[in-house]
Amino acid sequence: MKNIFIYTFLRILILASFLGVGYLVGLRGVLLLMVGFLASGIVSLFVLSKTRDQLSTSIFSGFQRVNKRIAAAAEKEDKIIDGN
């Protein structure tokens, strides 16, 4: 969960910085938003690759834990049904 907050915070920080620079340069309205989102997305793609990898690893391990619990519960249920 910590990795999700870190990644999201960094994405918002990069977006806010590009919006701030765009505003100082003179961009306004929809153009400011378009340039800010586009530029921050491109920069985030390269700058946050390690953080994104950590995030995906933690999400994957979380799903693995859930799948193991489901498999264990199904096995226990099968034993009960089979009468063993």
C-alpha cells in the first residue's frame, strides 16, 4: 500500500510542477492542462520506472497471497466434502 501512495504522490508532484511551469510561461486553460498532462506523463514514464516496478511487484505479490488463500480454502472445502 505504501508503494501506491509513493507512486501517486510522485506522479501528482511531477504534474503540479509542469502545470506550474506552464502557467509561468503563459499557458492557460485547456492548453495548460493538455501540455501539463502530456509532459508529465512522458517524464513519469522514464523518471518513475523504478518506482513503478516496485509498485507492480507489490501488487503482484498481494494477488499471489490472495490466490494462495483461495487455493487453501478450496482444498480445505474439498477435503470436507470428500469426507477425508
